[in-house]
Amino acid sequence: MKSAFWLLLETLVSLLASVCLLRAFAWWQKLSARNPIMPFVFAVTDWIVKPLRRIVPASRRVDWASLAAALLLAIALASVYSLLMRARSPLQLGVLFFAIFWLCKWAVYLLIGVVLLQAVLSWVNPQAPMAPALEQLSRPFLAPIRRFIPLLGGVDLSPLLLILLAQVLLSLLEALLEAALRFVS
């Protein structure tokens, strides 16, 4: 029962926090609120971001309220995890460490998802309404790679390399988590 509850909770919180991160990333990239992705993002996150925006206003480049919402969700998930694992106190440094770990992990998975969707749409339906938004979101990460890797037979391999690098980053994050857990134990 505990594992089913944890799976459901982790999945829901991860998805919600990832959409908060997407909202912050879209703000950073100055993505138009009229593109097809943003109505969904606003509908899912307004309930948590709008109240936080009164406390933590956005700057020109950073949507602090969306980042704070993602962090609060990560801290809440880490606290529940700590309680489920019968830690002495849920408000330890470990909760913040887990929250930051999950935020980094969710951000990398978000990047992989955006790049993968953009690559698939560029092949299947480059005129899709969502394609320009995905291109705009993935461009800052793909542009540096595209400078070094030329098109091979008209095929852009930069998304493949970026996904591979993101997988390496996820492996490093997991190794860091394991090392930290061994240090604490």
C-alpha cells in the first residue's frame, strides 16, 4: 500500500512541478502566452503560482514564483518521503537535499521531453501549431551542439547528442544521491 501511494504521489507531484518548471522556462525564453502550450501550463499551475507571485514577483528574465512553486512541491514531496522512510525529523537538511535533487532531475527530464517532442515533430509534422514553441524552448540547448555537429545527410543529430548528455547528467545526479545517502548512513 505504501509503495502504491508513493508511486501515485511522486508521479503527480513530479508532473505538477515539471509544469511549473516549464512555466519558468517559457518565461525565460519569452514564449508567447498565445502559443498552444501555454494555456495548458497556465491552467495547471495558476492555482499555486499566482498566490506566490504576490510574494515573489517575477523579474524580466526569471519567473521566481514558478520556480518557488516547483521548489515548494519538491520540499513537500521530500518531507512526505522522509516521513514514509521513518526519518527522525522531516525538517532536516536531507529534505532540502532531496528537494534540490528532484528539481534537477525533473528539469533534465523536462529538457529531454521538450527536445524529443521537437525532434519528432520536425520529422512528422513540422507545421504543427506546437512546433515553433518547442523549437524556441529547445534552441538554447541545441544551438551550441549544432555549431560543432554538422548535418549528416540532412539529418540533425544534435537532439540525439543532447539527450545522451542529459542521460549522463541524470547518471551523475543518481551517483551523487547514492554517495550522499552513504555519507549520511
